Amino acid sequence: MCSTRLSPINIALLSCLSFSSVALAGDEQSKDSTLFIGDVIEVTGQSNGAKEVQLVGSVDVINRDQLQNEHVNVTVDLLTKIPGVYFSRFNQGIVSTDVAIRGFNAEGSMPHTKLLIDGIPSNLHVGLGEMDALFPMELESIEVVKGNQDARYGLHNLAGNINMRSRRDEAQEVELLLGSFNTYEAQGYFGDINERFSQHYFVGMRDTKGYRDHSDLQKHTFSAKWFYQPTDQTEVGVIARYFDYEADAPGYLTEEEAHLDATQSADYAKNDSGDKQTRHLSVHVDHTFNRQWQLSIKSYAQQFDRHRYIQYTASSVQQERLEKDRQYGAIATLSATLSPQWLFTMGLDYQAQDNTNERFATIVKQRQAQFRNWDFDYNNYGGFGQLQYRGERFLLSGGIRLDSFSGDLYDGLKQQSKTINDDGLIVQPKFNVLYELTDSLNLFANYGVSFQAPTGSKAYLGEQDPGYDFSKNYGYETGAKWQLFEWLNTRLSVWQQDAKDELTPKTDGSGGFDNIGETKRKGWDLAFSADINTQWSGFASYTRQEAKLIEPGEAKIAQKGNWLLGVPEFTATAGVIYRPVNKLKVAMYGHFQGDYYVSNVVQNKQYGDYKLVDLAINYDLGWGNAGLRVNNVFDSYSDYVYLVGSETIHSPTDGRSVDLSVSYRF
């Protein structure tokens, strides 16, 4: 809960209010379709920033009480409690895990989930989200929006978005951890709030030898946030962050090797390793003109560097890969409260990239030949407008988003220049409707159009690369949120997403794309959130989905009706939290996933299912917290599987581990 012990202009209150678009308290929860995992942030009043149209559909928020005592090698694992979210756990050094939703795969083959950290775009050029700079102690909340209905974002917002918000509260604490596989971790947060100025600092480090041989990992991060309120109507803030991550890669095993000894590394991968860095600086301005008009502006400059050595099989060649993403841009949102019922919002954003991408064939990290040398600009221009009506029991919003692109690529090996494929203005209508049938039952529906943005060299036009229309996705969702009891919220939704001329990257490393044709993704989600009494609470979810090739074209007619690779048939989560006494919390968490195919063509066998259970015990010492965490309690086997030629390669995931932690608040 946010403190209001100072004046109304207290920055502590403003920091709490910055989450008002997703965290509603009390009766407001019954008027939307959002489900909360963990404590709900209580909000009173309004922030100085622009108001946002209320999202309708599968929106989930996980708050600090479910984040602060987590300890993970990769930050994406903090999403395991979110309904309908699933992962590909490559476990290959700095490229470890990616996340997926709504029938897309997490192979990195198609960017489909927009990542934002404190409202700043944080996807790499290829679409992978880079969130590892955030440790659990620094996070305030994570919001996941699934579907096509969100007009705020265009690039990479194909099936939804993830918005991670860092802390801005007044607190001082440190935490130390010792765990399995020679794991050591330290986190520290300092937040100080005065009447018009606040400062917030975080430092974190983690060092582990890893479950598998040759999977050492070290990461370090530091962030600072300063916010100043020169008047009651204006707030200006600066966020700076530095992050460094180094890791060895254990390589892939045959299926027999993986089941025989999941902890071993591949002999051919003994020289595989990598490092990555993040440097970030952003400026945030919120201003209230009057009761009607509010403005928010964010500008940023950031750089993501990746350098790694990777070899996929014993017969393949080791590669050295260097990627530098230099990104900068600005986002402006203006809102107008036209009346108590009507809200209008509009926004403009400019996201620019100046990138290089190089690849070399190597032997024991010694360069033999270069086979990729790209230097390219990739610029996205976007804007949206939305109008929302909210009556006593009825909410309706409609809007439109427009996006376009510019940029050039120079291929240093071919000594050729290419211009980006610009399909003109990409028009994306969005609609949301919610009706409060009773005080405890809401019916909702949404519709939206989103687009697939190709990446790499084939996003540019040349003699061998003719122009093409961008592939669009048409998404529908309908459902109900029902507060069956005062302590139980339930949400059921049915969804579908259709696309024509869908593109997928070629697997030959060329950076090109194949058109796989017409696809259909559909499924249903059922999720629960329960706060039974002061002792018992919990959550659960189940998602059933399918993703199929509907019309691959005459040349690939044999693939018609096939499942798309890497998409599990179901995902499920469960959590039971018990507080026998006020200071003690005991929790069991389950994460479950069904099988998936490893090819769009070969569909004679499925892989990838798992059932993982974690135990967490935390005791409030008054001056801090003592924690015990057991991951994968039953030491269940699971692995990530990929098809190379006619053989599968396997990367086992972590077995049982035990962590002990203690924190001190001062």
C-alpha cells in the first residue's frame, strides 16, 4: 500500500499513482477484466500523467509481494505465475529463455510480444525482450496484456505486451542469498522521498556455477532514479541503468545423452560462452494542464550489446556473433477528460535503431571467415487515437493506430545498400466493450488488428528482395469475469487470431524469411484469483490452445492442417499461499506445460511437456526476512528440444535446487 503521510504533492503518492492504469482497488476491480496475482495496489486520486483508456480482455498484473522474494537466473522466469504464458528454455549462455503467448512460439522466430520497462520499449531488433537488468527486488509490478486490442503500441505488439515497473517507494533494504550450484546473490535497494524530490538506487549481483556443467553465470546491475516536482502540476524524472551479464553455454545433447545425464555439457561446446551489456538513460515528464488535459512524455537512449560463441552440434561450425543495438526515441501521450463519462487519448512515438550485426566462422574462438556484416538503421513511427465512454454499467472504447517505417541497410560483405520495405501507413483498428451484467458479473469482448514486422536483412529491399505487404493479424476475444464469492475472482475467455502471408525466418542463418501462408491460432483461458481469508489465498489458470497452418499454398499442401512448431497444447499455473501466523508465509507454486511439435513439417512426435512444483517459505523477522526456496521440488526432468536436419537436439532444464536468503531493512 502506498503511503500518504506527506502533503498531496508527496512524490511517494505520485509514484504509486503512476500505476493507476492497471492497479485498481476495492469496487473498481469488479468493473474490469483484470486479474491480480498477489496484493492489489490501492489507489486514490490521480497522477499528473496522461490518463489511459481502460483495457478490456486478458490483462494480468503480478505485484511486489509475489516478486520480491523470488530469485532467478533470468528475469523472464518471474512470469511463470501469469496465465497463458510459456517459455523456450534454450539455456545457452546469454541466450537463455524467451517467452511466448497466444499460440506463438518462443523460438525467437517471430517477434510478437512488446516489452516495456517503465514505459520504455526494451525489445532487441530481432524482437527478443531484454529484461535481465531487472532483479526481483527492484520490481514493483508486471502487467501482461494478451491480444490485439491495445492501441498504445505497434512494433512487436503482435499478440500482446509486457510492462515492467520498477520501484519508487521509500525503503532501504539489502538481501543476501546462498544456494545450490554454488549460487550467490546480493541485492540492495535505497529509496528516499522528500516533499518535492525523490531518489532511488538499486544494485544487484548474482554468481552461479549452474545446474549443468559449463554453465557458469555472473551478472551485475546498477540503476538510479531521480524525480523532481517543481510545481504541483509537473513531475520530471531521470532513470539510468547499467547491466553486465557473462555466461558459459553447455551446448545441446542427443535425446539419449540428455536422459542419461542431464547435468553434462556437450564436449563440442566447451569453448562456447558470451557476454551482454545494457546501458540505459531515459527522461520522464508528466504534466497536468488542468482538470481536463494531461500530458506524459518519455525520451530515451539505450544500447544493447551481445557477443557470443555458439556451436549447435558436433558436426557444425562454431560461430562468433556480435550484435549492437543502439536505440533512441520519444513517446508522448495526451489525454482529455471530456466529461465524467468520456475520455479521449492520443499518442505519438518515434523508435529509432542504429545497429550492427556480424557473424564469423570460428575454431576455438579464432576467426576463420566472416559470413555476415550488416550496418543498418531501423526506424518506426507510430501514433494512435482512442475514445472511451464509461457509463454506470457499460464501457465502450474504439481507436485506431498507424505505423510506418524507414531505414537503410549496408551489407559490408556484398558491398550493397538496401532501403527498408515500407508498406506505407499500417492501419490497425481497435475496439473494446465491457458490460457489467450484475455487480459480480462482467461480460467483455475486444477486436484488434496488429502487424508482423520482419527483421534483419530481409526487412530491406534489393535486387533479390522484392517488396511485399506486411502480414496482419486479426484478433478476437470474448469472455466473462465473475466474482462468484467476495473472495474469488474468475475469468473465462475465448480467443482467436488469424493471419495471411505469415513470415518465418529461414533456419539457414541467411537472415531471410519464408512465407508459411495462412495461419489460425485459437484457444480458451480460465483463470482464478482467490483471497479467502487472512490465512489462505491462491491463484490458478489453465489455457488450451492450438496454432495451425490453414493454407500453406500448393507447394506445401502436405503441411495443411499441421501444428506450428514450438506451441504447447496447454499451459497451467497454480499457487497456494498459507499464513498460519502473521509473520510466516508458506507457498506452493506449480507450472505445467503440454507437448509441442518441433517442426511445421515433421509431426510424428511431440516434446516439451513438464510439471514443476516450487516451495517458498518466508518469515518476517521484523528487521528483515528469512527465506527458504526449493525449486523443482520433485526433481522432475524437462528439456528444450529443437530439430536440426532430421535429428532433435536437447537442452535439459534445471533440476532441484535449494536457496536460503536473509534480508535486512533499515
